[in-house]
Amino acid sequence: MTKYLSESEAAQEIVAATNILFETGAISRSGHANLSARISESEILMTSGGNVKNLDPKTLAVVDLDERVIRGKVAPENAEIISMHARSYRARPDISSIVHTHSPAPTAFAYAHEPLPIRAEPMLRFGQAVPVPVVPWAPRGSDESVGGIIRVLEADQETLAVLLANHGLLAFGTSPTGTARLIVALQEAAEAELAARALGGAKDFPADALAQVRASMARVAR
């Protein structure tokens, strides 16, 4: 049985996640992002506005997976992304946290409509063992945009992130802070991938790299 964070725990996690993003530079200068966390089988706690710098937990809103605001208020400019969060949770019951950012380096790949290769070991450690796929562009929050995200998530059950063409990054996890750390790793991986192109390009892992990393992590966990 899945154990969800309480509302107060989720609020603390969401604020802590935004701090991680700002402290590491894994977020755009505008401070734009939206975050959510499941607090029950049918409800999520999410940010209510588009700017998350100095986020006040009192401004978070409770929304159900039928896309209704239960408590709090969601700013008009953020109302259109409720569907993106709610439908993503419905499509992937394995996730309990979603974070959307315009992280600079991954967003460069999104602008180029180019999947982010997995050539950085931290990606394997975070469970992202497949290239981060690109969702075709459509207006933010539209049925076409959200439908594209859902189709990619359903087709690729292994991915914990997607690139939104001409827009940004959407990442998934089991907690807001864990998802924020995944975004930091994606930011660093994308930066290194771009830098490596000046040296002839980054090289792929051996075929059994994921199994080796998992075995190494299991030894440490004993």
C-alpha cells in the first residue's frame, strides 16, 4: 500500500525542493516552476502561482485528481497546468511528486527537440536509465499538450522525466526533494553533454552499466 505524505509534510517538502533548485541553479532566472505532491489516493498539494522563489507554504492549494480545487486558490495563470499534474498522476500511479521547471541546459535540448542522452552516471543512480524523451509542442495546459505528455508517459514507463518541446522540463519522483535532486542531476548531465560536444561528443555507457550501478548501490546498502 502506498504511503503518502501528510499535507504538512508535503508542504515542507515542496518548499525544500524549491530551495534545492535555487541553491543549485537548476531553475531559470525567472523563478518559474510548479510543483506538486500526492497527499492521498485522490488529492495533491500544489503550488498556486508560477513563481516559486521564497515560496510561502500557506499559498499551496489542495487539488483532487478530477482537477477540482478543494482548498486554497490557484492563480489564473496556473489553473491551466492543474490538468497536467492530475492526468500525469492518473497515468503513472508509481509517481507521487511532479516538478516542472525551465532548467537552462535541459531546456536547450527541449528547444532543439532532441532527447537528452543518458551518459551521466548520476542518471542511472536516480533510476533514469533511458534517454529523456521529447513531448511535441502544443500550447501549455491544452488538451493536446497534456495528451502528448500522457502518451509519452504511457509508452515509456521507465522514464522519470520528459522534455516539453520549446518549453522546458517535467520530472517525476516519490518526493518533491527527490524530484528536485533528479532535476539537478539532469541539469548537470545536460551541461556536460553540451560541453562534451566540443571534444568530439560524449560516449555511451557499456550495455550492462545499469546492472553494475545497481549492484554497487546494493552492496553499499547492506
